[in-house]
Amino acid sequence: MSLQKTAESLGIRYFLVSYSDLLGTSRSKLIPVAAIDAVCEQGAPFAGFATWLDLTPADPDVFAVPDPASLMQLPWKREVGWLAADLWMNGQPLAQGPRNVLKRSLERAAQRGYELRTGVECEFFLLTSDGQQVGDPFDDQQKPCYDQQALMRRYDLVTRICDALTELGWQPYQNDHEDANGQFEINWKYSEALLTADRQTFFKFLVKSMAEQDGLRATFMPKPFSRLTGNGCHIHVSLWDRERGTNLFSDGRDELGLSPLAYEFLGGVLHSAEALSAIVTPTVNSYRRIHARGTTSGATWSPNTISYSGNNRTHMIRIPDGGRFELRLADGAANPYIMAAALLEAGLNGIDQHRHPGPPLNTNAYRETATGDMRILPDNLLDSLRAFQRDTVLTAGLGQSFSDAYVKLKTAEWRDYSSQVTKWETEHTLDC
């Protein structure tokens, strides 16, 4: 069935044909139903240099070719359908297009009989419309995590979001008030990695849109307030047999429930952790969260060391139960497509090179100083970008065109940040 006919059966009048640029910003065109089948064949043209794709005005248009399987009808405006799109230029997939990057990595895994499945925990703040403070003035506890009163004061908005996810078929299973004042999390069932990345992209759009309806501003910024816990995006990872549909990470004989293959995959992630930081903690602000001082709640909920453990939240990787592991490094600014691709490339290299991660650590990494061979996560974006450039696993796996473009844009971002004179500097060094 054509998308036009699908739209007519669903009452859709317009489609948002959407793609993610290298910085994770969603870009769209609004296409009337009568034109959507032609757009599916030819793509919607965009001036690529006008978004973060490392293109110039001399480059030809990029064409966003929608994926009909990604269709999501906006629950808050049902006459609009959202479509994730792949970018093409000069008749070829755009090498640095984030969705294209993930699809290439997934195809390489598929050739080996693997399917990556992921689940994400997207934390967000609900702020006043100007974004300057927590939207609920009564949400002021020192330990606000799971605060029943604050959760119920946002009942209408949280349940509207959860109901929307149910309507979309995502199978949401819990909603909670997180560790910071004004911070929430809504969880849905894990799935194949491309579908999860599409859903994560749409989720951010959905949450922001529904918050605006209530006069609020939702943000996934890693660390909007220095005194409060930041927004993580913990990602749960497992590798499955494509033909048999079995979890290749699961092994009931292991103390933590992981197979030898899972440990090698995990070892690959640890091996490339510094470089991975450039992808999953991708902004200057990200490192406010990673190396934050303890909050009044008692913990930052983010890692500092490159380490793994069982059900222990102080390490970079946690194994909460058998058959999967949780990367706690990623934050709300990570591009969903590139994050999944980088994890997969690091993990596949771990399998190829048999990178066993060594024994798990059961220490409290927040209180005990790193010793021995334990590595520390990068202190800032520049350090992580330099690590990424040195890491041939990720640069080769994600592609040189992507890697060069990403480093170029992110280095420019770092230099722009570094050129700013802050209030802290004048307060501390004006009279030097």
C-alpha cells in the first residue's frame, strides 16, 4: 500500500519528513499527502550546508528519502505523520548521514548473523518556559528521586506522554521522578537498534511538544544545573542471532548471566571508551555531568572511571541481570543513531580481537580512587575528540567521511566555547 493510501486510512493530511544532522538536531519538511508518494521515490530536497552536515553552498542538494516502516502518527496532532528519512546526495547515500552510518554498521553485523537490540532511558527536565528554573516550584526536596508528590503534580503531562507511547505500540512500562528536582524518566520496551534510534529521536520531539502545550520547556541537556543531577541516557545492549531469534549475550552458567561473546563485546566497548565518549557525551556541557561534584542527593548517577561491574551504578558499565549490559556513560545530547553505531563497532571489534574485559569490580567508584590499570574518562570534549581521532576502531567502523566531518564540527564547537570569557574568569582573575 502506498503511503498516500495509508494516510487516507489513518486520517493523515501531512507528513513530517525528518532527518537527524550530525549534532542530533531534527530537520524536517512538511509534505502534503498528495505529494508523499513522489517524495518516497525521489526524496525531499534540502540545502545540506544549512544544517550540521559539514557541507558547503557549492554542494548539491541532499535528498531526504523517507522510510515508510518508520511512520509514527503524532498522538497530539493525529493529522500529521512523522517519517524518519535517509539522506542521499549525487545518487548515493550521504556517508556522514547519521541514520546511514547506523544502517551500515547494522548491515555489517547482519552479515555475521547478528542483530543489535537496544533500550534507552531518556531523562529530561521540565522547566519554566524561559528554561531558567524547574517548572514546579514545590519540587524542592534534597533527595527528590521517586518523589510521589512531585510525580503526581505532573500526572496529567506524564500520563499523556505515556498514553501516547502506548498508542504508538512502544509498550511503556514505568514512569518516575528522577534524582534531580524537575527531572523525569519514561521507559519503553527495547527493540532492534534502528527502531530504538527512530523512537528515541521521536520521543524527544514528542516530550518537548507536549511540554509546550502545558507552558513548560522540556530539556534533555546533560547538565542544565550545576547543583542537580544531570540527564543521562543509559543504553541497554544485547546481541541476538538473526535467524534463531536467540539472545547471544545470555548464559545462565555465568555468575552475571553473560556469555563469552558478551564479555568480548563488552571488552571492546571498554577498549574504545575514551573515543566513545566523543560520541555519547558529545557536548562541552556533557563533561559537567561526567565529572560533577556530588549532589545533595548523594550521587551524580554518572561514571568517572572506565570500568564495569554487576548491579553497581557507580561504574561505566552495569550488568543488572543476565543477557544484557547497561552503558551509563551516554547522556541526553547523544545522537541516537551514531551512539548505537559506535557501540556496535566497538563491540564487534571486541569480538574480533577477543578483548576480554577482565574481572568485574565491586567497589564504590565514587568513593575509592582509581588504582592499577583503571582508566579515567576524558575531562572534556577536546580530550575525547583527540581520543576519537586516535582510535582506528571507531573512525574506520563509522567511516572516514563521517569521522572527519564530526571531528571538524565538534572541534569548531570546542573552539567557540573556549573563546568565551565567563563570569567565573572575571571574578577570579580580573585583578591578577
